[in-house]
Amino acid sequence: MSANDSPLWEFVNISKAYPGVLANDKVCIKLMPGSIHGLLGENGCGKSTMIKTLSGVQQPDSGQILHKGKEVRIADPDDARRRGVATVFQEFSIVPTLSVGENIFLGNMPRNRLGLIDWKTVNDASARVLKKLDIELSPETITGSLSVGEQQLVEIAKAVAMDAEMVILDEPTAALGEHEIEQLHVLLRKMRAQGTSILYVSHRLDEVERIVDEVTILRSGKVVRESGETEINVSEIVAAMVGEDVSEHYPKENNSVDDVVFECQNLRTRFGVNGASFDLRKGEVLGLGGVLGSGRTEIAHAIFGVDKLTDGALLLNGKKIEIKNEMQAINAGFALVPENRKYDGLFFNFRASGNITAAALPRIARRGFLDLAAEAKGTERLMNELEISPQAEKKTVNFLSGGNQQKVVIARWLFSEANILIFDEPTQGIDIGAKIAVYKLMNALTRAGKSIILISSDHDELLAMSDRIAVVQHGHINRVVGAGELSHDDLVRASSYGDAGDARPAAAAARIQTNSNESLAAEAIQ
Amino acid sequence: MRRVFDSQLIGPFAAMLIVALIVALTTDRFLDPGNLSNLSLQVSIVALIAIGSSIVIFAAGIDLSAGSMVALLTMIFAQMLKFAGIPIFVALPAILLVGALLGFGLGIITAYGRIPSFITTLAALIAFRGLALTFNNGSPIFSLDPALETVFYGRLFGLPLPFFYLVFFYAMAAIVMNFSKLGREIYAVGGNPAAAVLTGINVKKVQAITFAIAGFMTAVGAILMSARLNSGSPNYGQTLELQAIAAAVVGGASLAGGRGNVLATLMGAMTIVIVQNGLNLNAAPSSVQNVVLGLIILLAVGIDMWRAEISRFLSRLRGGATKSAR
């Protein structure tokens, strides 16, 4: 830690009210230079409000903001930037069609005397920034061709290039795999050593535990634990966030029985599934473990009819079935809760009911017309059962919290009465309370004899909630083992291409990802 | 759940009333029964075509082909009646079928050929006008059939027939969009095509159907156009597609798809026609009319886009007042 003991930024009794909610209630926080400060709390606890205040997006109603001890007013985002505050939001702000260098200097491109962009300076200066951070990327690479993890690093390099003293990271690892998270952490530690203050917001508590120096925990707009008051370990943090002791963080029930309900034999697609075979039992949660880009989502797509099978067979209750498109998959009793509910999960123009019934319209249609009464009744029942906010039926679903949105997507497949549910990253970006609700729902489903294929990058979750785990590598299932026989480290090692000792594993993973076609071909020859 | 008479109707309805009020205040001839009946005739063609344009927009597409398709269909229709000796009761359904098929064709090219609808229908806008010129050496065909005029000018219970067409087709459209599986699928495809695919909706088929509906409604408009002037001409329908899209937009439809109400499109069409009528009655030149139409479209979309800012501005006015009171 830095020798400097006075805070870089300090919030004193900051309050901010929105119509009907006190989003921040006399919040105090001290952000020290050369320190990684975790800002934690459930969705709606006031974290985003704080970030918006510090990044100049909005003004507090009352309270003081001190910058190096002097009271300041952060007028707008531009003002925040001038004062050295850089915010990396959850949704990336990089432009995929531009080069790494262009992205780093986007908004303040160096010009030459003619007013044209000075490419030499762009490339040299961005190369210097990348070197300083030990990011081995060329400034001239087109950003869209990089892996998500590398794009995230570019995003942070951008903050560093503008000499930010304060970097706010909002859910920086939501889209990253284990290796990429590790590389991000290496980078953050480096920045910390260089004296940067980092405000780190994440729902992934295991990773918070690893990286942060101090934590502030918010609940309902108030600070419930100031920095130094809490030991930085997951169970303490969870208890403080939820306000009660959550001993049952992973309330796993074992409902698996021996009957095999579904079997994949040697599945292959042109999109990275390379001879995947496994079986799924009644009432079982089968976890698919593996790094980002290992082919887990692609296996889900192969089963659900999104990607065409080039080889292999699907057996449902011992009988071979053909699934050529999503409709056939749904009719056969499959469900897919996609990885990114915003991108391909939700209809933001519909309320909860329209979202819930979308996959089973024939169920409520008579001669082409919808039985709206039946729809309302079915929706209401599921909303009660899943404890979805009643707001969900008053407004379109874009107004809901991430947890409620995810429940709406899951409710869709309860309404369609699916028997085999594929959950792709079902708890990504939702708060701990909603996560536990999703886990309980998984229990209820398996108790009812349904089976779940769980894809998750949260290894603790995967290990705790699965009955068995299939380790996926290069779109191929290496082995299937009981979840109890595997430790966190085993899982990381088993899915990490045997190069766990590599100093730059993320780059290795990215390389394999971009060259997947060649490596698949190479493997096929072997 | 979506309801037929939901909040989406209030804005366009209010806009229509305000415009009508302004026009009524500037000229006493506006509320004249003869003028009102004339209005319903004037609005009918664009409002009927706008049903199709709106449905295409709800599914996140755009149809630029309507105006040229009207010209082409009036020429085919005139050719059938005048030169081929096809009786009117055969020619009428035939034109409706041709319209629906042309639209379906554009839909197939768009959905299955993965060409943006802006491009497919822009190509059709140009090509259909050209095709219309291939009939009768490019000259209009007049005096088709005396019976034809009844289709447009006929009356029932003292009301012009086009009024009943409007009621019938808008009722049908409202029922389909709000109560049918197809309507729900159209909104789903427009709202989020990627999610629609994963919920088992046949996105391409739904897209193609919206263009078939648009083609059908364009044919209805073309028949009224022929009946109104008892003729067919390759010059009919210029900019009609833009007026129909404007009606949808003024009615609050989002060009990004997924949001809009077909009854609000009717309000949008009426708003536009009332403004044109008001300018006519006040003897404004047609150049001014087009400028005003342009401004209305900007204003309608602007109000929709700036809704958040407007409400924030209003609440700040109110908030500022209470703060100073404290």
C-alpha cells in the first residue's frame, strides 16, 4: 500500500433520492490512493448511485465530495475525467471496428499540425501504455478480433492512458473466464502499486475476496460496514449484504435418480462442438465446466437446435430424436436460459406475461387467437411462485432488476413445462438474494423430476449446485465426475489446457480461441 | 398484457384533437359536414395503406414500396377491366391477391435472402414504378367502369363507404395485433429477434407475413385510388409510402420495432390529413404543406425521444418551486 495516508476521494454524508426511494442515505466512504476498494451490496442497494455521483453523471442532493481534502463539485462526466476519475462500465464502451490504439485514445486523438490524426503518436503512446501494464497486444490490432477478456484489458488501458488516479470498475469480470480474471487481477495489482485508487464493484464474492484491500458494504442505501469493519471473507460479506446469516448460500438438494433421460452421443457442429458425449439423469443437475470459449455454450446450442449437428445423435428417454430448430427442441421438452438475458433472453417491449408465454404460445392459442385470461392466470401463478416483483406486470420488463429479469426468463420455461433445462450462466450479474432464489428454483425443478444442464463460470456455484460435472475442453467432454470428487483447483486445472503454470494463461486461452479451427483440425488429424 | 386501448393511444389521440381544435379555430369551414365527409375520403387511402406499413414497422422492418405498388396495381387493374374484359368482381379479388403476393415476395427476399428491408423495398419502389410504365405504353388508362366509382363514392346509411372500409380493416388489424398468436409473434420479432428465435418463433416466416399483409393493404389502397379517379396511372401514389410511414410514426410506432399500436396509426394518419386540410382551407400553397408535414414527423418522433428529458424538465420546474419555498 501507498505511504500516503490521506484519502484521494472522500464522500461525506452523501444522500441522493429518486422518486420514492432514498438511494443513498448519508453515505461516507474514503478511497485511498494505491488501494483496491470493494463496493458491495445487493442490487438496488445504492452502489450504482454512488458510482454515478463519483463519475459526474448525477449530482447528490446533499453531502460533500472531497478531492484530496478539498471540497469539489463534479459537474459532469467530462469534469470527472478532468479530475482523473475513469469509469469502466459493465457494458463496454470500446468500438470493435477500431484498432486498440484508436480505442485507447478515442475522444482525445493526438493531432498533427494539419489537424489530422497523428498516427505515429497514437501507436507509440498506446504501445507505451500497453507496455506499462504488461498487456501484450499490438496497438494496430482491430479490437473486435480480440477475446472478451482482452477487450476488457483495452478498456482499462484506456483509463490508464488518460492518467486516471481513480478507476471505477463496475462488474469488470461478468463476461470473463477464470484465466482472464486472473490476468485482470495481475493488472489491477500493478496499477495499485503505481498508486492508482481502484473502486471495484462485483457480484463475484470469491474473486472480491482475492483482490480487494478493503470493503464498504451497502444495504438499502446505507453503509452497513465501513472499510475495516469487516473481515474480507465471503461468508462475512454475504451476511452483511443480506442482513441475516445466510448459512445456506448454496442450498443444494440431491434429487438425482439413476434413470438416464437424455443422452448426447458424439455431437459435432461447425461452431466448436467436437465429439461431445454425456448422459443426463432424471432429477440431476449436470454441470458443464470449462474455460470461456471451451465450447460449453456451443454444446447447449447444438442440443437446442440453434447450430446444426454435423454428426452425432440425441437420445431422449432412449429414443433417437431429431432436433433441427429451436421449435422442435421446445416441443421435445427442452429449454434454454441463454447466457445473456439482455441480448437474446428478454423482450423489452413486453411485460412479464408476454415474456413468460413467448415460448409456449400454442399452449394458450385456440385457432390462432390467444386466450388472454389463461395467459394472465398462468403468469400470475408463476410470478407468485417465483416471487417476481408485481411491478413486472405493470411495466415492460426493462424496468426490472437483473434478478427479477432472470426469474422472468426462467418462468418462461416453467410455463412451457420443459423437462430438460439448460441454464447458461443463470446467476450472472444478479445479486446474492436472487442467486439463492435461482438455486432454490433449481432444487424445486429437480425435485419435480426435471433435469438441468448447468453452465457456469462461477466455479464455486458449479461445484456446489451440480450432481456431476462434465469437463469441457475444445468442445469435447474430457470426463464426467461426481461434483464431490472435484475441488475448485481440480476444476481449474482440468479445464485449463494443462498450462496452469503459464505466466500468461489468458493470452494462451485467447490464442487457442482464435485458432480454434486450426487446433480442431490438428486434433482431428491426431 | 397488451390491451387494445392502452396508454399508447392517449398521446396520438390528444395530438389529433389539438390539431383539429387549432384548425377549427382558424377556419369555420372545417366543421362543415361536407368537409368532414371529405376528410374521411381523403384519409382513407393513406390510412388503409398505413395499416400494412405499421405492421411491417412493428416487426422492425420498413416498407418503402407502397406508393409505386399502388401505381403498378392500378395499371394492372385498369388493364384487366378496360382491355382484358375481366369482370369487376373477378378483378377486385385478383388485385388483392397480386398485392399480397408482391408483398410476400419482398418479404421472402428480405427474410430468407437476409437483405435489409430498407434495400429490398427501395429496389421495389424503383422497379414497380418502372413496371407500371410497361402497361399501355406508359399512358394512364381512363374510364374503366362506371360501377367502379361506387366503390369509392358510394354511401351507406348516409356515410361514405371508405368510412366503413376504415372501420372494418382497422378493427381486423387491432384484433390480429392484440389477440392473435400472429400479432404477438410480430411484436416479439420486432422487440428482440434473437430472443424470438430462442423461443421457437419462426422469425423469417413472421417477417415475410408482415410484408404480405402490407402488400394486401396496398392493394386495397390501390383499388380505392382507381375507383376514386376511375382510372389507372403509372404516376399514382407518389410519396404515399412516406405518408403511410409518417402516419405510423406520428402514431408513436418505434422504427426500431416492437412498439406501437395500430389504432394509434389511424390517429396519426388523421392528424396528418387534418393538418393538410387546415392548410388547404386557409389557402396555404402545397409547398408549405410539405414543409409542415416534415415538421410534424420531426416533432412526433422528437416528443417520443425526449420524453425522459421533458418529464425531468417538468419535475425540475416543480422541484425548483418547492425548494425555493423551503
